[in-house]
Amino acid sequence: MVRTSVCFVVGCILLLAVSAIADDAPSFDVNWYGYVKLDGSYDQNQTSHGNFAMWVKTRGFEADDEQFNMTANQTRLGLNLKGKNYGDTKVGAKVEFDLYGGVSGASVAENKAMLQLRHAYFTLQSGNFKLLAGQSWDLISPLNPSTLNYPVLWACGNIQYRRPQVSLWYTMKPNDQTSFTMAGGFFRTIGNDLTPTFTLSTGETTEGSDDGTDAGIPSFQGRLDVKRSFTSGGFVRFGASGLWGRLKSETNLGHSENYDSWAAAGHMQISFAGGFGLSGEVWTGSNIGSYLGGIANASTIEGLEASGGWASAWATLSKKVKLTTGFGIDDPKDDGLTYGSAPGSIRAKNRGIFGNLKWNVVPKVTIGGEVSHWETTYLDGEKYSALRLQSSFVMNF
């Protein structure tokens, strides 16, 4: 009996020891998140993508070409991983998808959407330093206006997107109200397969692969961000960011020509304790179509320069109602747009203005309405405009 009792006690001690060791082993907490979203929209004239708008398309007749679209493609699913038992190092990761994978070129029926990878990265943080590796947001132009329209004024004043990267972040907090963040990194360069500017000889063609990968080096981005909190609530945030990338146009006979992409941007956001605020960005650059600048026109070897920006303001009318308005403009230089294309098909200037209202019907369920007006000028001087009415139904989880 005594022996049995001793064995039982020893067994319990060993079991507790093993459990303690297991509890101390590095592991992850996994949290799912996302939302289901239905968008319905009316366009007075055809816009860039139908389900969402980035610019107004040309049309060959006088009458309005009305459109109605309805989609659940912005529905989003993601997971956050948070490391445990890593000592002083914070370990985390994010993987996130939506259903707009068919936009990149595949012909997909509206009720057979394709997954699109948005984020897939992990982070290691120790003290003031953080390393991020994977696909996430660009460092340039970190703010976005709050629109129901899927693109947040991309190609209409807002630049940046998501791409594979390795970035290093440093945050310094001299006091409880102020923080300084500096970040820099190496990024995948995404471009077009351009024809070199020299005359092609007989039998010579473009090489066929992306000029960004042909360059043989990544692009570089950096950001400086300052945030100051108010003692009464709210904060002010401002900063600057930039990018530079080298691209290389090649032919099948081995001839080549280098060209660059670059951008410089500034951002500011002010949020007041009363539930209202404003934000905006300005930028200038060259060959930034893959960053959704220059109205997403293709780059040129000579350099397609463009400038633009956006501004937005919001007000929380009650605990359940929020009102947001804003505008954006993207203006490429005309002399860079004439390269290799018909003037009537090249977007030369893009403007947009929007206003929306979001109503939190019950916890985690929001209904919204948005009115926007778009005007796109083409290189031949023709202007096309469209009024867009959009409704959204969103359930977060």
C-alpha cells in the first residue's frame, strides 16, 4: 500500500514536471479574425473594375453607360499568431486573404471568386527593434482614407500597396506621449517588360520577364514617423517616406537599358478626443505604377513622373454613426505619357471625391452608404465622369 502510494505521488510529480516543461516550451496563440462584406454599387458610367472604382473608362457614345454591380469579394479572413515563452523576444505572424484574386487577369465568374493573398509575414521584436519578413504593406505613404470603395483612393491620390519584403523597425519613446519610429527595408521590385529605347534589330524582341527581377537587386524603402498623444485624448501623427528601385529592360539578343523608380511622400493625421479628425498625404515620384501612382499607368524607360495626394476628415456623430469625407488627385506629367501608346487610351489626370456614412446597427454589424464622383482626363483632352452610389453590409468576427 505504501509502495503504491509512493509510486502514485512520484507519478503525479513527474506528470506535473512534464506539464510544466510543456508550458514553458515556445508556442503560439492563434486568433482568427475577419469580416463578411456585401457591396452593391451603381455607376453612372463604366468605371475601372465595376465592383470597385479607380478611374472612369472611355466610352464611344454620348449617353451614360449605367452599371450595377454586387459582390462579396471583399470578404476577408485572417489569423494572428502570438508567440509565448520566447523570453524577452516578442514573436508574431499574420496571414490574411480576401476574394479579389481574379482581378489580376484570370476570367472568373462573379459567384466563383478566387483567394488573394494580402499578408503573410512574421515579426521578431526585441527592445526597440523589430524585424518583419514576408509580404505586408509598403513603408511609403502609410495612411489610408476610410472608404467603402475597395481601393482606398489608389490611382487617385493614394500610393502604396503590399509586396514581399524584409524590413527593420526602430521605435524610441522619450516619454509617455511621444514616439519616434524609423523603418527601412528591401522589397520585391515589380515592373513591366519594356522595350529598350534603342531601335530593335531584325529578330530582336523584348526578353519577356519582369524588368524588376531583371535588375538583379531589390528596391529600397524608408520611413520616419512621429506620434504625439494629447493629455486630453487624441493624437497627432506625421512623417516622411521614400523609395528607390532599379529596373532593367532586356532583349532576347542580350541588349539592355537601366531605368529607375522613385517616390517621396509626406503624411499627417490628427485625431481629437471628441471623435473627429483629419488625415492626408502628398507625394511625387517617377515610374510608380506598381505602387498605384501615376493612375497606375505603365512605367517608361525615360521616366513617367507624377504627383498627387489626398485628404480626408471624419466625425463620430454618435456611438453608432460615423461620417467620413475626402478627395484625391493623381496627375502624371503629360510629356511622359506619350511613349508608345495612343493618346485616347492613356489616363492623364484623375480626380475623386467621396462621402460616406457608417451605421453600427448591432455590435459588429455595420451598414454603410457612400456617394462619390470621379473624373478622368485622357491624353487627347477628353474627360469622362461618373457618379457612384455604393452600399455595404459588414459583419466582423
